[in-house]
Amino acid sequence: MMRSRLLAGFLVSTLLYTSEGFTSNRVFGKITRNVLMSASQPVGGINVSDLRKDYSSKGLMENDINHNNPYELFSKWFDEACAANVLEPNAMCLSTCVNNKPSARYVLLKGHDERGFVWYTNYNSRKSKEIEENPNAAITFWWGDLERSIRIEGIVEKVSTDESDQYFQSRPRGSQIGAWSSNQSQIIENREKLEEQERNIIKKFEGLKTIPRPQHWGGFRLVPSRIEFWKGRSSRLHDRVVFIKTNNKWQLERLQP
Ligand SMILES: Cc1cc2nc3c(=O)[nH]c(=O)nc-3n(C[C@H](O)[C@H](O)[C@H](O)COP(=O)(O)O)c2cc1C
């Protein structure tokens, strides 16, 4: 019984590991292969509690950081994530909270500077309504290939209409049509209805060179009061360095992992 399980595990792992999907995933491909080849593994499934990676690359030390400016380190890490060809390096998990009930979803970072972190969305969506009710929010980045994560907390405000106009005009026409076509977060009968909405919008703007920005679509900026940088290290002794803003000044602390 045990021998046939081992053999099946080996065959499955070989098949998976040589397939396009797994070889393209540098981090989890290796972990999955180890797990599938372990004798305790049930055939045909992955025991999630066995997924484990020992982080080994260079750590995050206070001497290498400007203590008064978290944006410098953010820019460095973000640029390095882009250079490392991480898939969607600007994808970030945005968490909001109303009536003590948190909700989270991914959005794309579209700008960052010392004022904060910007993304664009539909102002009538669930996230936007939640932000209106409670502007406290958090965003989280995870760049697995670099063993890095960043957590940012703060208050969300709308960007200026000029900034939203400018960004909207920089988008491809298809995305501009998309912003008009979807009542984001609303229920719709089926996919056909959605495509019909899109066709109607395409017709509406036919022949028009510039599509105007919908009033219900624009940017938000999270103005941070806390930014944490996390770097995976060996044996779970990870590095955690947090910038906390008090009286308009950033202060650096190290947290236990
Ligand atoms: C990688 C990724 C990036 C996304 N970027 C955006 C974005 O920039 N803006 C947006 O409105 N939705 C984006 N979405 C879709 C959202 O995750 C979400 O489905 C949508 O905004 C509706 O969320 P809500 O109902 O909580 O408002 C993205 C999804 C993924 C997976």
C-alpha cells in the first residue's frame, strides 16, 4: 500500500513539476514537489500544513535604512520587485472595515510618493462605500520571489478630479469603455447582460476621440501612518521593521517575527 502510494506520488510530482504551470512558479514549484514526494502525503492532494520554505537571502538591517523616510525603502523594494519580473508587482490587497466586519480585495497601485499610495476604482463599488463610511484602511504587498511583504495602514482620501482625469485619459480605450460598462459590485443576471452593456457604451462613444471620465470612477490615496517591511529569514526568524508616524515624524522600530 505504502509503496504504491510512494510510486503514485512520484509520478504525479514528476508530471506536475515538468508542466508549464509548475515550472513557471519558482517558489511554490519546489515546495510542492517536496510535499508530493513525502511518504506521509495522501495521493492526489496537497497537505497544506506541510508547505514550508526556509528563507535564506539577505536580511533587512537598520544600518541600511533611512530611519526618517519609509518611502525611500518602499521605492527601492518596489523597483526591485519590478526588476525581478514578479507577476503584477503593483497588485496590493486593500482591506477596509465597516461595522467591525473587514473585507479585502486586490487593486493595482498606480502612483506612490510622499503623499501616499494611489489606486483607481469605481466610486460606487463596495470598497468605495466602505471607505466613505470608514476611511481607515490597510494595503498589503507580497512579493514571493523576493521573500518580501509590505503592510501599510492609514487614512484614505479621494485624489483630485484633475489627477483622476489625467490617469483616465492615459488608459487604453478598452479600459475606459470598461469603466463606463460595469456597475462594479452590483449583481447582474448573466455574462451576456454585461457584454450587452459594453456594446451599448461602445456605440454611445462611437466616433468620439476622447472618452470622458465617468463621475463615478476615480482615484483614492491611502495616506499612511504605519508602514511595515517584512523580509523572510531562516528558521522563521524573519525581519520586521516598522515605521510609525507620530507628531508628523517617522520613527523606526523592529518587531519580533
Ligand atoms: C491583481 C488584481 C488587480 C485588480 N486591480 C483592481 C483595481 O485597480 N481597481 C479595481 O477597482 N479593481 C481591481 N481588481 C478587482 C478587485 O479585486 C475587485 O474584484 C473589485 O474592485 C470589486 O471589489 P469590491 O466589490 O470590494 O469593491 C483587481 C483584481 C485583481 C485580482
